[in-house]
Amino acid sequence: GENVEQHPSTLSVQEGDSAVIKCTYSDSASNYFPWYKQELGKRPQLIIDIRSNVGEKKDQRIAVTLNKTAKHFSLHITETQPEDSAVYFCAASTPSGTYKYIFGTGTRLKVLA
Amino acid sequence: SQTIHQWPATLVQPVGSPLSLECTVEGTSNPNLYWYRQAAGRGLQLLFYSVGIGQISSEVPQNLSASRPQDRQFILSSKKLLLSDSGFYLCAWMRSGATEAFFGQGTRLTVV
């Protein structure tokens, strides 16, 4: 089955700097890659996603890149702000008839003011 | 609009006791439903998913079971809890054929 690895497990950056979180997946059939943000004590929420037919997607300060050949994808946050502090999860999904996410282990991002 | 309800928010149970966590979705029909567990320092582990009433798929062998007695109700159960069952349990739903999953508020379970 699918396996998703995520690095780093923790990341501290100064406010205004960029943050990059990387994930790799094992199943070449995976074709959808969402990123979820979980603030302390709250539910995970989708922040951006990318499909396998696209190499990059951007939404304001957040971007995701996908390298299908290498089977890895990354989340980029520019001009980080204190409210970006949270746990971020990547996931991979295969078209098996029902979308089933396999999540990475999460990255705790701390933005230092 | 669609909403997902999960309860209780927190639960402390002794080892060997039974468990029942309930999740309901409103405002949609025939959703795909999921149970995830988030253990300390680990990611979101998929436990069960369901594409319809009475249809349950298990992702990992464990001490838990799931049932879907109604279209918008998903229940996570155990007959005898283990210490290792402690964690943060999240229910999620997804519209059939769609890609975005919506999570409930979660239940923090502590087995003592």
C-alpha cells in the first residue's frame, strides 16, 4: 500500500522567512496530494492541493510543487507569519474507487516573532 | 451546508472498558466516512473507511471496530480498551467522487 514520509518533523523559522516541508510517496498510482493545516486543539483543514497532471500550484503565500518522477512533493510558505504556526500534514491519495488519504507524520512549524 | 459532529470531545476510560465514539454528518447523503487516529508524535493514521451503510474497510489490524448503521452515522467501538488505544480520534467525511475531506473536531481518548 501507499506510504508517505514527511520531513522535517519540526521546523522553526523567523517571521518573514520562508518554510519548506517535503514529502515522498511510494505508490506511483497516487494522483492527488492535499496539504492540511492543524492548529493547536483544532481539526485539520485543507489549505492547498495538487493533482498529478500539474507540477506546481500557488495560492497567495502558499505553493506546492510535485515531482512525479521522483515521487515527492513540497509545501512552500513565503513571508511566514505567526499565524502560520501549526502542524502541517501532507497526504497522498490513489484512485481506488474511493478517495483514501494516507497522511505523512506531520511537521510542527513555529514562526518566531 | 454540510456539518460533521463528533462526540464526546474528551474521554478518559480505564483499561478493559468498552468504547463507543459517534460521528454524524448533516446536509449531505451517501458520504464517504473515515476514522483516523492521531497518536502523539505520529501522523494521521487511517483506521476505517466506509462508502455506504454496512460497508466497512479496515486499514490496520487492531483492537477497534467500526460500524455504519445509517447513511450519515459512523461509529468507532472497542470491547476492551488497551493503553495503546489512547490518542486523538478524528472522523472525516468526503462527498462521493470529490477529493476534499472535512474533519470533525476530534475526540481525545485517554486510557488509564
